[in-house]
Amino acid sequence: SSGINAEYGGAGKVTQALMKGLLSSGAVTPSRIYASSRTEVSLQKLKVFGVNTCLDNLWTVKNSNITVLAVKPISFPKILSEIAPAVGPNNVIVSVAAGVTIDSIQNRLPHHAKVVRAMLNTAVQIRDGAICYSTGKNIADADQELVHRFFSSVGLTLEGEEKHL
């Protein structure tokens, strides 16, 4: 669909900042955001936004066309192995973790996985952020437009080479 259904893995500051910005921009409604985390305590931080929450990463990926992985780099192997069975050809996986390369994500997901790596600042919560992203090998023009629209709703968005992130 042309609409954005967003999933967030992780409930930390980056997730909360991005969620605040997206919701205030009107780009996404709370009913179209699915958030997962490891614990109910973490999910409580996100429930205040009125979004769909659960402890099941697979369920959230299945309901989303953009999945934002906002977890610590050490958690990536575990979360990628959890979501891999649910990653379909229409899912775009966006990592906002420092130091986790597109290739390292791509290698842990199905061969068709569409991967984007992005760096952003917490000013996205007031829609005054700066976002730079780089795309993996399977990203088509329509996917890139979706990612650009997603991030443009919260700040200045530029595509660049991964080595500059």
C-alpha cells in the first residue's frame, strides 16, 4: 500500500523521538504503528502514544512495510534471527544503530530483504531533525520514495553513501 505502516523494535530514546515526530507530522496515525520490545515495562513507554504494542517482533513485522530497528548493536543478531521468517518482499528494514552495516544486516535476513541504514538526531521529535540514510542492494525506487517520505516528515533527509554515515 502507499500508506506507511511502521514497526519499531526497541523502546528507547530514538524510538520515542521518532514516534513523537511522525505522529505530530500526521504522516502516520497511531493505529498504523506497531511497536515491540522485550518487556512490558519498555512497552509502557510507547503505549502513551496510542500505538499497537506487543512482545512479538514477528507480529509487528508482518503488519508493517517499514520496520525501524532501534536496538543496541549487541542485540542485532538476536532480533534479526527473530524477524527473519517474517521479512517479506514488501518489508523495508531500517536500522538506526551506529556501527551496524547494511551487509551485516542483509547477511542475517532472507536474500530478498530490503535494508536501509540511517543516522538521525533526537530533534526528529520536534520535526526539526537531520536524517542521512543509505540503501541496500534490493531497494527499488518505490521503496526509496517510501523511506524518504517517512523520514522527511520529521526533518531534513538526505541519501548518501554508507561510508559517510
